[in-house]
Amino acid sequence: MNLKSEKSIKLETNKIQVFLATYNRPHMIEKVIESILNQSFNSFELVVSDNSTNDETKVIIENKYLDQVKYIRRASTSNDHFNLILKDVDSEYFMIFHDDDIMHFNMLETLYNKINVSKKIIAIGSNARVIKNEKVKRNLFYNILKTDIIIENRDQMIQAYFKTGIVPFPSYLYRNEVAQRLHFNLEHGGKHCDVAFIMDSLSLGSVIFCASPLMDYHIHSNQDSAHHKFIDRIKLINYISKTTSFTRRHKLLKTQRMLNLYAEIKDELLYIKKTIRLKKYYTIIKLIFEVSPFEYFPKILLITIYSLINKAKNGR
């Protein structure tokens, strides 16, 4: 069922489609929608793309936003949500926003004005404030960004991603051409396939990183990005080695493989306590991770190996 106002029906007058991808977060949806509807830029259509396992979000839309948004109900079993969204893009520009982030009032206006400077710019993303457990963790997602930067190719993108960070995926405004020619491929990074998608967009034009924070990026325990997935990271690293000048033996990718292994061990030690044999050392291990993570990797690796040896000796 599609719910939309007379304003949103006239797509030819809307420069931007904002697709709000949502899954089982009815308790967050109103705050996010309000942040989008209150934008200083008014030539846009808000499309709520819902693949929840229940109708709670649908009920909220019907009761409160019937005349303000377009609602699309997806199959709850869909693993291809973002690609389904790409098929529905028919505006000049589009954005895929997440249901647990918040737009600042000038986000769309700022991104629209910047991307319109040149047709060579295929996408633009903004910096963000980082909110963890409802508290500001960092004023900026990437403090190193003092001015906007332009990325021209995949190599530059990977340098920015691994060395200075990459702006969060839901902050990107894309030209229509991206939806027509690209798609999300889980084999290119699993849950990190959004990074591969941004990389792929560079085959169509330049990408801008906007230094100004234009959104609040929320971190919480029940989001997918909060949990490390070893295989997904390997998929992304392999895709990078295939599509850039960074070979598997390049120092940058070697470091990423080491960090991936480190993160996997960290997850095992800190979050799956049942696997830890050295119970009395848990507090020390946790402190090492929190105070100075990567520098202590060799020590953590030795502790882990020792723990596994003990586990094997005890027949468990």
C-alpha cells in the first residue's frame, strides 16, 4: 500500500527522493521522519521503505504521516532491500537514509547546493556527529576533515577510508545515474557492501566528502554495524585488491587483515565470555583493549593462543 500526499505525487517537481530504509524500529521512526520533514530544502519526496516483520511502522505512518510520505511495504524476508530501493528511484537525486539516524535541518539543502556545482560530481556525503547511547560521543565522525575533499578514483577512496575514515553511508546524496547503473553486491563486502557501492560510484564521476556535520550518526548495540563480521571484512578486502592498485601484499591491506583478525579475537574475548578459559585475566584483557587496542595485538594473540591450548588440554 502506498501512502502519499498531493505534493509527493508530483515527482517532476521533486529534485530529491529520500528513501528511509526501516526494519523493526517503530520506536525510532517518528523522530527520524520529523528530522527529514523539517528540512530547509522543500523540493523532495520522503519514501518510507519498510521490510519489518510486523506492521507497527505501517500503523504509525497511517495514523500520523498519511499526507506527508509515500509508504512502501517490502517483503520482510528480503535480503536485497537496498537494491529494491534503487529500482524505485525516478528523481534527479536520491538518498538512502537509515531509521536510527537524524538529519540536521540543512542537510538536503547543503548537499544539493554542493552537488550541483558540477555534473562531474556523482555523489556527496557529509560528516556527522556520533551519538552513542543517546550521548554525544564525538563532535565529528571524522575530526581530521577540516575542509571538503574531492575523491577522483578508487585508490583515493581507499586511502581516505583506511587512513582518515569515510563518511557514514546514510549521509550520501547520489545522482539518478547511480541507481540506474549500479547495485549492492553482498559478495563485495557483506554488511560492508555499502563501502564497495561508494567505491563503484567513482566509475561514474567524482565523490565529495563534506567536512561539515549534517547528521547525527547513532551507535547502539542492536544495529548490524556494531558487531564485527570477519568474513564480510575479508570479502571487502578481497574486492579492494581486485579493483584498485592495492594488491593483497600491499602494506595497507596487510594491516587491514591483521586488524580484522584482531577484531575477531576481541569479539571472542570481550563478548563471548563462555569461550574464555582465563577468567581471572578477563579484567586485564578488557582494559588492554579499551586503553590501547591495536598496539597490544601481539600480547592479546599470545593470551588467546594460551587460552586455546588450556581449553584443548582440558578436553573442552
